[in-house]
Amino acid sequence: MNEVRKQPLEYPVVSPTALEPPAEWAELRSTCPVAGVTFPSGDAAVLLTRYEDVRTVLADPRLTREGLARPDAARITAGDAEGIFSSPTAKALNDEGHERWRRMVGKWFTAKRMAALKPRMEEMADQLVDAMMEHGGPADVISHLAFPLPVYVICTMLGVPESDRERFKEWSDTFLNMTKYSREETDAAHRAFAAYMADLVADKHEAPGDDLLSRLMNAEDAEGEPMSEAGLIATGQALLLAGHETTAGFIAMMTAHLLSDRGRWERLVEDPSLIRSAVEEVLRFDPNGSGFGMLRYAHEDIELSGGTVPSGTTVVCSMAAANRDEQAWEAPDVMDLGRSPNPHLAFGAGPHSCLGQPLARTELQAVLGVLLRRLPQLRLAVDADALQRQEGMLTSPLREVPVTW
């Protein structure tokens, strides 16, 4: 049985290009699937890269996200002295009770509800493509489409003025950047974001609308108890950040992957019925989709297929590495647009899997359908190897995706 690597790797591991996985993943899965790593903060953790191990840990109650608030848990950055999971937003959501919170919020993120929103998503995507075509090529998919569409959708769902989207971009950049901001700047951003959301919630108490925050104000749990005011504010913050930053990254990476091999794009133009399975395959295939990975804290020794995780260890579950595991997938390094079944881990697994995955999937399908219909001749305006990541970000977004048609 393999044990924890003696010489820790610096984490995150750097890829040769933006669309390729790190070469170390295959080596680690084979020789050291429970590997010691060092975060930008200098703290030590353990990295898991096998599909079986990652899926097991994400569903194992002996490894928790809440444990990451402990003083001995690894911190991602030096400016994150209390830990990302000790932020005011995380504390407020933990106080609501994780299962209770998911039940109260999750019913608004069902596949059925998202499908009902899809025509409006497509309409907005059409408008954004109109503006991009008017701009002319080359044009950046991120600034013209990948960023504004998710912001519009989540702002509409929550009842937030879309005019404030640049403020969200600044706040999310602060929270998700591992190297750029000091502890004081991060704390100031948390306070400003919380104050903004508190004012918005107060306004909705005075004049409720037909939006998610207004509905949650009147919602009750199974015992008839409402969500607390702090919980409402934290919910708004969490959904705004998760609802635009991650999805914008997915849209950008999806476009880049499909255009990096012309045969992929042309196959979808000829057969749009593959859109749904193509979205799932991009989510599996992309080495950046899960960003930093999901973190857990081990409350006792855990035996995995690749070795032992000692009690008190901070664990990084690399869903992206697991999605390329040769033991779990046939031809994992090949993008098969019709792959089925496709039980990838891009949205995690277990009780902390991504609550908004139906929303993200629906947006990706809507955007891809509009692009294939409106711009069948779409192509990258640069070589795929020239695409660059915005380094230091937990979500690893691309800087830009220049396209022409």
C-alpha cells in the first residue's frame, strides 16, 4: 500500500498549458495517490488523485468541511489566517445547520425549475452574442458572454440589481485569489459584501419581490422555523459568488476545449442532440473545472485504497485528477462527446456536492446551443496552447478566450 509522499509537492500543481492536466497527476495516481503537498501559506496537507479515494472521502462523515475551521487545519493562503471556512459567511451558514440549509435552499435549484428558466437564459445569450458580433472578431468570449450571462441569471434569481455586477467581480476576485490580497484587504471585502447584502435583505423585507431571497424570508424548515437574518445574508453572498464565478469559468473552458479541436465543434454543429452529453464530458475532461479541489479535515485515521490519511490532516480532493483516472474511465484522456454513463466528480459528491449544479448545467447547455446555432463557424483566434490562466485563483479561470468567425 502506498503511503504519504515524503517530499511534499507545492500545490496547486502547475499544468504545461491551460487546457492540459499536470503531468504529475498520472504519476501520483500510480505511485503516490495519497501525496503530501504544501499550500501557498506554507501549511501541509494531503492530495488525493484516485477516483475511488476522492469519491469515498467526499461522502465519508469522518472527514468534514466544518473541521477546516479548527486551528490545526491547513490554511490555503498566508492572508487567510482564520481559514476560508472560518469566514463570516461560512460561520453563518454553519449556524443554520448544513442539512437544514440545503433542504431550505435546494428546493429552488431543482432540474425542473432550472429547465423553466432555460428559455430566458437562451434569450439573454442571444442578446450577448448579438453584441459580440456587432463588436466583431476577434472578441473575448469571457467578457462578452461567459461572465455577463451567469451574473445576469443569478442576479435575476436573487433579485439583485445587475448594475452592481462589477462590485461582485471585485469581491469574488478578493475571496478567490490565493496570492494577491492581504488579510486586511480580505477582511475589508468580507465586511463590505456583508453590508451590501444586509441592505439588500432589509430592502426586501420592506418590499418583497418574486425572487429567491424574498421567498426564503417566508420559508420554514420541517419544524416550522425560518432562516435567520444572518443566514439570509450569508445565503445571498454564497449564491452570488458561486452562481457567477464558477459558471463563468465553465463556459470559458467549455468553449476553449470544444474549439481547440475543430472536429469536436463540427460534430456538435452537425448533431446538436449531443449538447447534453457534450457538456457532461467537458465537465469531466477539463483539468481546471473543480479549481483548487474540495478540502476536508480528517477527524480520525482513514484507510484508503492508496494509503492512510492520519487524524488531524487537511485533505485536498482533486476531482479533476479523479476524472482522468485510468482505473475508472475508458480512454480518460480522450474527449468523447457522447460518453455515457458519465459519473464525473466535477460538482463533488456526498452531502457537500454543489447545490447549484442544475443551474450550471442548464446555463452551459443554453450557451452551447446558442453558440452552435448562431456561430457555427466559430473558431479560436489564437493557438489553443497560447491560452493563459489567471494565476493565483482558486477557480483557475482563463484570462481570455479570443474567438473569431
